[in-house]
Amino acid sequence: MPLLKKLTALAGAAAAATKYAKKNPEKVNRMAAKAGHFVDQKTKGKYSRQINNAVRRVNTATSPKPGH
């Protein structure tokens, strides 16, 4: 039963994050870029490609869709 509770909490957090990202795409993109830069520095560029890809995916996910 504890696993089900954790999954329910995680689903709620994901829904809240999605809602926030839709309302504040500029803030989300800015914070993703900052986080990516921080992690890239801490890993001394070892995972730059993966980090850049993740930040790019965040930007794509928060960009306005045509017709919306």
C-alpha cells in the first residue's frame, strides 16, 4: 500500500508541475537553463550534450502550440 500512496503523490506533483509550466513558460525555461548550466558546471561538461537536450526538450514542451 505505501507504494500506491507514493505513486499517487508523484502523480499529483507532476500534474501541479505541468499546470505551473503552462501558466509560466518563461520562468520554467529560464530555470531549466539555469539548472542545466549548474549541472554542466558541476559535471565539468561531461554530460553537456544530454543536459542541452533536456533543456531543449523543456523549451519545446513549454512553447505555445499553433492554434492555442
